[in-house]
Amino acid sequence: MQFSAKVSDISKQRNACAIISADAKNRFSASGTALDQATNGFIGKVLKRGDLGSKLGSTLLLNLVDGPAERVLLVRGGDGILSQAEFRKLAKASANGVKGYKDATSYLTELEVTDADSAWQAQQLALAAGLATYKFTRCHSEAKGNPLAKFTVHAPERKQLKAVQRGVELGAAQAAGSNVARELGNLPGNICTPTYLASEARALAKKHAKLTTTVLDEKKMQSLGMGAFLSVSKGSDQPPALIAMQYKGGKAGDKPVVLVGKGITFDTGGISLKPGLQMDEMKFDMCGAASVFGVMNALLELQPAINVVGLVAAAENMPSGRASKPGDIVTSMSGKTIEILNTDAEGRLVLCDTLTYAAKYKPEVVIDVATLTGACVIALGNHATGLYANKDELAAELLAAGERTGDRAWQMPLWDEYQSSLDSNFADIQNIGGREAGSVTAACFLARFAEDYTWAHLDIAGSAWNSGGAKGATGRPVPLLVEYLLGK
Ligand code: MG
Ligand code: ZN
């Protein structure tokens, strides 16, 4: 999909679709007024008829408008200055309204939004358009993607063009990265295996000079003493992979940000087998890993002058005669021994060894991303990602990045008081706490392996995919992470 920004005179544009808004009192912004004049008041007449709903974000498509635009998508704005959340609603609604046409120009940048300039607006519009256009077609015999191939954002003034352009680029890259993550997330477990993820990472490195990929196989992991990681993969016929993608945009000496993604390509729960209902959704248990791929893709597009390492902990969690059993005790790479009380708490087992491994990059910051706990879904639902950090400054930066891009997180406590629920009679630590505060105790488990650096953990079990009719990966938290990294 092609994104661009330009100062677009609506009476001269020749797009398949122009997006304009009308406020609660049926008033247009500048381009809407110009278009209304160019159509001899036709658009205003339609509005007076009351065909456009009064709810913010309602849309109405006008076809065969006798004037410069082939189609016009009318979007209902608000009463006065919009909040950022309201503008996002308009961006989303209008993107869904135009995704069926081959190109569109949005004039919504003419609206006023609290604490946001037109660059921010452009970013939101491009992000929404890129996300709306995505469709999973790979496993259908005849499905076609959405036709929208060209999306233009209008810059209200020439002096804003550069900033609007930059906003469009950022939003487009966040959307493209999210869509990479969605595609990997949506792929079924019989296609998207650890080996498949490794080959994707190798292919990405082949295409881009600034990226190198190395893959640690089972043997290498064994020699590093990754007993926790391998306790998860050993029940499966699919070999595990620890994938390292290094993006080198900064100077050689610049400390990298290391992203760690949980990549359980299918989680049956292992011997602690999950119930059957919705078990298919456990193909999404690699969405953390998918988001790391998404971020890498966005970085390759934007080429920022920073160093970022993406580590993907890929394994399949299966029950078998070789699988780990409840009560088994394993030794992690850190030397800490772990009693596995529940084989379905496997994410933290692959992640803890990967967090130990991450130290070798001498990171400035490490952020892991994981569909870690059902408890996080109970706590926050699917709107907010659960955020934990061992430094409040990092937490604040990530929260702010999420707010800016509309991919929000909420900080949860990583207090010492919770740690004792992980005490084991038989090993240094057990892999689950009790029924209470399950997302917190999972984070507490990881914290013990991340003591040597500044670290945050994003529990995306609620935000990474939708269930029901809209079942599918969301691509979160790619926008949040890209926003954070670009702000560095
Ligand atoms: Mg599990
Ligand atoms: Zn899992």
C-alpha cells in the first residue's frame, strides 16, 4: 500500500474517494465547504436530509457525486474540538469506509484535536488506513485482499507538509509492522512452527543490509544450559529455535534495546492440558514473537539511527511421552532451579532463559512481550496491555508511547510482597503462584531473571488477538513499541 501526504485542492483532486467530516451542527471544514460549493450545495443538501447519523464516527458514502470526487465519504465529527480518542474513532470509521476503493484522500487533518498537531493526526489516519486494509487471505483458495492501495493525507497548509509527511510515514510503518505481526499470528500452528519463524527471520536479514539473523538450535541451547527453555519444547516433534535479529541503525558502540518475544507457536498446555473450548486460539500464543517481527519490519522501513535486537523464543508446547510433567525440576541458564508445577505456565520458562541470554548484548533496556497469562485478560480485558517494569522511568516512557499512538498499556505492580508466592519446597522457585494475581506473579517470576538491566514486561494476553466473529491477531503492541523506539 502506498501512503503519501500533499496539499490537496479538493476541487481539483481526482481520487476514487474523498473523506470529509461534518460536525454536530452540519458544518464542514475548509475542504468540505469547497467541495460543497463545487457540487452546487449537493453535500449540504444530503446532510440536511439527515442521512448521516448523528453519532460521532457515523459514515455515509455518496456515490456518483457530480463534481471533482468520484465518491465522498462523509464522517460525523463532534461538537467543537475533538479529543484524541474521538479523532481516532473518526480515523478508524473512515478507514473502514474507504477500504473497498482503490484510493482515497483524507481531509480530516483540518479538524482541531486537543494537544495534537496535524502530524499526529496524519499518523493516526495512516495507521488506521493501513490496519483497516489488512485481510488474512493466505489460506483461502479464492479470497482477495482489500482494494485500497493508495492513501493520501491532506496537509492543511504548505508549511505543515513536511511534518504531515513524517506523520504519514510513521503511521504507515506502524500499520505495516502490525500487519506483519497479524499475518504471523493468524497463520495456523501447522504452518507457523519455530522452524518457520526462523526461516522468516533469515529471509528478512537476506533482504536488508542493516539486519542480521542468527538462530540457536536445540544443541546450542543445550550447551548454554537453557534447561527451562528446553523443558517446554521437549514434548514436541517440532524443534525449538532461539532467533536473534539484530538491527544496526546506530553506531557500533550504541547500547541496543533488546526486545524479547514469546513464541509458543502452539500451546496445548502440555501435560497440564488445556480444556478444548477455543483451544484453536492457542496458535496466537506466539503473538509476542510476531510483534518483534513487526517492529523489526517497521524499523527497516523507517531506518532510525538506533540499535535494536529482537529475540524470539520459539517452541511448541505439546503433551507426549517426552513432555515435562508437573513436579519436574529443571535448571535454567541463570543457574536457578525451577519446579514446574504447571506445564501450561510455559511462556515464563522459555522467556527466563532468553532474558538471561539477552544480557550478552549489554542492553540499554530489555522489553519482553508475551501472551503470558489468562489472569491479565481477567484484570484488564482486551483494551489495555499489562505493563510491568523494574524502573518507573521506563514504565512512564512506554505508557506515554502507548497513549500517543492509541495502543495503550496500564502499569501493574511489581512489588516484592508478591514474590513469596513463588517459593518452592523443592527448588529455588516454582513456575506458578496461587490463583490470585496471576499476571503479577508471572511478571515477578520473569523479574528474577532480569535483575541485571532495566527491564519491562508487556503482558499482551488480552490485547494481542480478538475472539468471536472478529477472531484474529491485532498486531499490538507494535505501534506502542515503534513509537517508543523512535522517541529514543
Ligand atoms: Mg500455557
Ligand atoms: Zn502459553
